[in-house]
Amino acid sequence: PDNPTPPFHYATHYSSAAAVIYFLIRLEPFTSAHLQLQGGKFDHADRLFASLGEAWESASRITLSDVKELTPEFYYMPELFTNTNSLELGTRQKDGRAVGNVELPPWAHGSAEECVRLMRKALESEHASQHMHEWIDLVFGCRQKGQAAEQALNVFHSLTYEGAVDVDLISDPVERMSTIAQILNFGQTPPQLFHKPHPRRDPGVVPTPPPLCTDPANVESFLLREACGSPCRDVRQHPDGKLSFLFGSGIFLPPGFSDVLRWGNRDGSLRHYSLRRDVFDREETERLVVVHEGLHQGGVTCVAASEDGP
């Protein structure tokens, strides 16, 4: 009753330095960071990341306090599963197995590359797309704090939240250093970005720009072929004579015409994209730069730009 700390569901955090070091222990500089954290030696072999299946069982069923979130490397870096540097990570007491490469699930067929490929395929699957907004609500959105977070069982220690404490106002030097250490090592909840439910991903909201027309003499047939089902909204000509055609609700932004502004999104937002030319297939792709929300209650229906900029 006398504890000033607000109640929370989890005594650990999903994103912390310790969790990152745990998963990436076989890679530098995380190997050195682990040794520094453990006083110059590796932790007990039974507590190291040795099996992807065991890590899943721990987080999903066995240990309620295990809420570690996978790092991005799981989806592009197979080296995190292999003990390339021949680290002496010890032998586990529970099964007598020496810890070396991470034990992979049967569906990986013993290949770290196949494991990463399938992990990425799952992340980019339609099932993940249809539920990604739920994760965004918990981590960055409307269910991160307050009553919605309580109902979603999503409350962490108060010191993990942005602005929870002003360390400059703590007069006791011991308490101040202890608070700073807890913030740095325990984990930090990211700033809340959204205050309303995030919309479900719809692949059709933002059309992919068509490839550049390399023959201006065939512009008419090119337009007829590429604009089926979607009218061409804007056209820009490059200094070399090539043309770019913009489909869907959007315009090229002067003066450089290397950015695109799009509207007509289901959340009513206005989205600013930067165009990048793919060096492999020579097509232009749109990279999201910023999202403007709440501009108009009824949504944006039209956008215009002056000659010197948006």
C-alpha cells in the first residue's frame, strides 16, 4: 500500500538492451556487451539463447514474465543463428548439450538462411498484414497508455514511459543514479504516436507507381496499357526525356518533382512520399516520409501545389 510505484502487468519489458544482447550474443559488438554486462565472462549456458523453439515456448506459454520482442535481425540476418566466431558458450546442465549454433525449428531444415527467409515471408504474409495494426495500437498507439492499456493487459513499469519522471528533480544522488540505471537497463516504451485505432493495412490504398516510359513516341499506347482501372493523375518528364506517370490520388511536388503527395487513404491522412529509383529493375518506388493526420474531418479530396513547392 505504501509503494509509490503505480501498478503494472509486467516486471520486465519487451524492448531492452538486455533482450537485444540476449538474441544477438553471437555477433559483435553484442558479444562484448554481453561480457561487459556479465563481468567479463559468459552467462550460464542454460540462460543463453540456444534454441528458437525454446525461446518461443518460454515467451508464449511457460514464462509469463518473458515478453521479449524479436529484433529486426531475425528477418534479414542469418548470421545471428550461427556461432561463426567459435565462442565458448558452455554446456547446458539440463541436457548436456554444448551451446554453439542456435537450434532451429524443423521447418528451417537446418539452414539459417531458410529460417530467415521463412520468418520474413511470415512477416510479409497476408495474415500479418491483417493484424499488424493491433500490434501498432499496443506499442505506438491508442492501447499503449491509460484505461485502454489496462484493458489490453499492456501496462509496464512506470519508469519505462516517456516523461514519467524528471531525474533533475531527484535530490538524493543515490536515488537519482538508481532511477537513471533502471531507465537505461530495464527498457523504454517508445513515444505514443497515435491516439486512435490504427487502420488495418490495405494494399490497395497506395498504388505502386508504374515503370518509367523509355520511349516518348509510345506515350499514348503506354497510357492506355498502364492506366486500366486507374486514371493517370499526373505526368512528369525527366531531363533525358523519360516520363513518369502517377496513378491513384496523388500529385508530384515541385520544384524537383522527386516527391509525391497522396490522399484518399482510409484513415483520412495525407501522405508524403519520396521517389527512389531501384537500381536493379530501374523502376521508381515510393518511400513514406511523413503522415499528416486530422487535417479535415471529412478527409482530403483534392490537393494543389504552387510552382515553388507544396
